[in-house]
Amino acid sequence: MSELAQLQPLDSHNLELERNVKPRDWQNPTPSGRYNLVVIGGGTAGLVTAAGAAGLGAKVALIERELLGGDCLNVGCVPSKGLISAARVMRHARYADTFGIDIPEAKADFPKVMERMRRLRAQISPNDSADRFSSLGVDVYQGAGTFIDSNHIQVGDQTLEFKKAVIATGARASAPPIPGLDTVDYLTNETIFSLTELPKRLGVIGAGPIGCELAQSFALYGTEVYLVEATHGILPREDPDASAIVKESMIRDGVNLLCCGRHTQIQNRDGKIHLTLESEGQKYDQQVDQLLVAVGRAPNVNGLGLEAVGVEFDPKVGVTVDDNMRTTNPNIFAAGDICSKYKFTHSADFMARIVIGNALFMSRSKASDLIIPWATYTSPEIAHVGLYPKEAEEQGIEIDTYTQEFHDVDRAILEGDDDGFVKVHTLKGKDKIVGATIVASNAGDMISEITLAMKHGIGLKGIGSTIHPYPTQAEAIRKLGDQFNRTRLTPTVSKLFKTWLSWTR
């Protein structure tokens, strides 16, 4: 898809965005001498690599054929959270009466919601701009980069020489093989943020994070939403207890959930989109005004000349790297969505940091040492880090699980956010945290405390002995420390305490 489609409508905000991330008057520099590092791809992984390497004194080139900032800024994290934040305001208004607040019927002005998103996206875009990276000492090239050999890459009519190179070209939306899908115009995350009118009826295929976040948001705006998932339930990767809470919340917010969708087909009838399927024994033939396909990502490996330089790749999975982020060509590294199963902005950031050290300074940092949390920004949010119980079982790791429900946390009760929990897994019989899931309105923020604990070897005992402000929802995490400490009070220890206390009365 062209970057022009991503920048519709061409209002003042998108023109500002374009000036920053794809300036029309940009003149590529003239290469002179060998670069320490040439980075292909201007998304998060590429930008962090380029800025970090240049900051350390390296001679760096950054090549981007579309929009600097990549998916995160242009068609991912930033615009989606702009829509979600507005939807949450609608949600607060919808349920205000439960707090004793009477708000007249709230109505979303969708064009203004989208205008706000575009304005804020443009406001953030200078961080990823061509001018900023040029000012950091990076040679920024607009165009497609293609490897010629293990030390040269072609951009337009220019040839760049490098000592090391980094592939950070990311991934793009892809569509599953649904019969009839090619007969209609459908939306992906790359086009949905260009809408200017609220669809009356929206079909969403895929109940992963993107599908669930946007389905719930549009339902809160007032769209009649039909969410289709081929497996049973939503967010199938997450803890089933967590997914169940979000599922009930989404249904309450107006999402029509069509689980276990079988024989799904798309039909174009006189220019109208019809979604037909079977769900739990019932047949559906639903007309929708817009269709969002929110399942599937394909790595951007085409046109890079990877075969010419011996870089192994799978067109469905991406570039092959070792634990040091090095490809099968010793001069070429990769980072981000192009090579990782963790397709998150923050994981791309930290993979890029590994690449800088390993490519420039012969460091041996390992991607497997990263502890990567993630969050799905539904209402409530789900955040996770480390192992799920199913993964622990598959790996033969025995665990203990500690759960704190929010209906026993004062702040959650007072906020009306008591449909959730904090669940932490430790090695069986030990105080070593190996995984956690949080379901809460701000779970994405709360998970960082547990991630920090895992990174630095702090167990539940240490968390339990740390004072948390009262009342806060994060107190749920401290309460897990209390739960753990109570397990230390074995019958033998309890008997010894009682004996000691009887002696000292």
C-alpha cells in the first residue's frame, strides 16, 4: 500500500505529518566513504539503531522507502491509542449513572474524533522526522534499499558502502484466504485510520489485540460491530480467565461476538458487503458497511536482495537471526518485526539496542535475555509478561500461582474497576517469578512493576515488603507478596512461633 493512502485525508495535520516523515523536497545526501552501519527501515527498530549508533560516533545511513516512524507512528500504536482514548471517554459517559452522575446521552462526533487523532499524531511525528535524524548526524535516504553484495547497498542511483548493515523493514498487514475477500474493498490497520465517517455497521475479522481494541472502540462510538474469530473466544493467546473478563466487557459495550466462525465467506452483492458464516450452530448473513481484516502480518522481505547476500528468510516468518540478532550473513543483522515473534514497539526498541552493541563493538548481548511484557488496550486492559501456565507445562516447569482479585482491592472497588485480577506464577516452592497476567483498566502500566522484579531477581517477598500507597490498584501486587509470605508459615514454623511467644509472655 502506498504512503499516500495512509495519509488520507490530506488535511493540515496529515500534511504536517508528511513534512516530517516523508518530506517532498528531501534531497538524499551524497555518500562519501564507508558507513559503520547502514540501516534499512525507518520504523522503531531502525530509528533506535540509527540514533543510538550515531550518538556513539558511528557513521550511519538510514534508508526508508515509505514513511519514517513505521507502523507504530503512522498506522499502529499512535493512531489506535488516539481512537481508544476517545472511546474510553464515551465509555465513562455511558456508565456514569453507576456513579450517581447523570449525563445526557453522549454522542461521538466521529469526524472530530479522527481529526483529534490526526492532530496528535502529527504533534508526535517530529520525534521520527527526517530533519531530526539528520540533525543527529544520520544520513537519511528516501527510497528502496537493495543489497548488491555483503558490503554494498543500492538506493536509487546511489551505492552505499557499509561495514555492517541492519535489516529493520518490519511487517505489513496481510489477509487470510477467505473466499470472496478479493471481491470487496476492505480495511486493515493501514487504512482504517483514514476513515472520516463512522460506519453504521462494521465487520471485524480476527479477535486478536487489534481486532478487539478497534471492535470495542467502534461499538462505543455507536457502530453496530460484528467480530468474527475462528477459534473459541477472543484473545486466544491470553490467560483464559483474562480473556473471559474482556469478552464480557466487550459484549456489554455492544460488540456482537461471532465465535467459532465456520465457512466464513465474503460476498459482494450489488456493491454491498455481506459477511456469511456459521457460529455455534447458527447461520449468519450480515450486511456491513465496512469490513476490517485484523488478522495476519507478513514480513517485508521483498525487493531487499537478500538472496544475493546469503541472508536466509521465510516469506511468511521473516529473516532468520541467531540469539545475537545476526543473520546468516555475518555482516548483516536484523531487528524488530522482520525477525521477531514479538511484534511490539518496545521489543523492537530493545532488540535495536542489542544490535548496536553486537554490530559495532563485538558485544555478545542475547535477545533471549530480554524480558518482554505486552498489553492489549481493551477496556479493561490485559497485560502479560513471562510464561503462561500452559507454556510452563509444555516446558516441564512446575509453578505455583498466586491470584489477587480486584474485588478485594479498595481502590478498584471505589473506581468501579473491580472486574479483574493480578495473577503471578513462581517456580514451585520458590520465590522466583516466571510470569504474570494483569486484567485492569491500567494493566499496561501495572505490569512494569512485575517486569522490573523479574529483570532484577526480586521475588514476591521483596514486593510484599515494599510500601505501596493506599489506596491504589497497584496494591493488588503487594497483596500477592502477603499471600506468598503466608505460604511460608508452615505448621512447623507456626508451632515454633507459638512456642516462642508462650515462653516470652
